[in-house]
Amino acid sequence: QKEVEQNSGPLSVPEGAIASLNCTYSDRGSQSFFWYRQYSGKSPELIMFIYSNGDKEDGRFTAQLNKASQYVSLLIRDSQPSDSATYLCAVTGTALIFGKGTTLSVSS
Amino acid sequence: GAGVSQSPSNKVTEKGKDVELRCDPISGHTALYWYRQSLGQGLEFLIYFQGNSAPDKSGLPSDRFSAERTGGSVSTLTIQRTQQEDSAVYLCASSFGTSGDTEAFFGQGTRLTVV
């Protein structure tokens, strides 16, 4: 069974701090890795994708991938209260499999 | 349409009844997914369609659940003899594929309540 594991949180950070979200996956054949954000009562929306080892930066967001360790992370710099949401890690080999998500709370 | 469309938005049904949930993906998207999200939980994978290939049904929780995709477009998820534990939001997503930078776009979901 392909699994994607995330710490459910909640992760609480003050405004302006760096939030670090982590994810591990079980299928070594996984090819692409995604971070989605889901606000309460809403559908998930894509923040970033990554498929090569290393870092990928997009504005305040940095995704990090280490295929040898089967580990994906998302860093959010200068966290804002509007970043408060559940962050879902997703992985594809064939189907798109999601972790259970980490709830982030940014306090002002 | 402009986005993934799901219907109905809300469905209340009596225990033991059958329900059908519909998903209309973005035009041209070959991949279509169904997920179930219970309150406060993550997305539970149910089934995946990719083009004309046989669907990946590995996530369907029981034989009461089935799905089809007609003409490579609209999909219907059917739940037979509904149970209270089937109550959840059912989300559909579509994408051009699953590799590289392919983004999956989600519909607004169908909230199913079994009473």
C-alpha cells in the first residue's frame, strides 16, 4: 500500500516566522511531488510541485525533495495569518496519493 | 467548462439507499480522480481514471462503491446501500496526466450525509 505520511499538527508559528512542513512517502517509484493548501470548507489548491532532488523556490515558498530519504518538505518564509490552513503533501507514481495533511496556524 | 464541476453540492440520503455523484472534468483532461474526505481528515484516494486505460480501483473501500467514466469525460461515483460511515465530502479532480508539473484541479465537492 502506497503511503504518504505527515505530522497532523497543529503547527503554530508567529507571524513573520518560518514554517517547516514535512512529508515522507513509501513508494520509491514515485515521480512527482506536490504541496496543496486547503482552507477550511474549501477544496485543495496547488501551491508547488517538485520532481528533481534539491530545492525549488517560488516566492515565500520553498519545496525540498530528497528521493534517497523519501522525504519532501515545504518551507514558508515570513509566515502570514492568511497562510493558516491545512497543507497536503501529494505524490504520484500512477495515481495521486495524498497525506492526511498538517494544520498550520500563524498567529499575528 | 472553466473548472471541475460536481453535482449535487449536497446530498442527504437515508441509510440503505443508493446515491450517484457526478463529476464533469475540465475539457481535455485525461486523468480523473475521486477522493473522500471525512470531517477533519485527509483525502482518501478512491479511484483513478487515465485515458482509456483500466481504472485504478485500489482505493474503493468496499464493493458498495463503483465508478465509471463515459467517453473519457464525465464520471459517476455510485454508492449502493449507503451506510452512515459513508457520510463525507466526495471530491473529484482532473488533470492532463500525472507526471512532471501536471496540476490536479479540484471540484467544489459533494457533501454526502447519510441519515
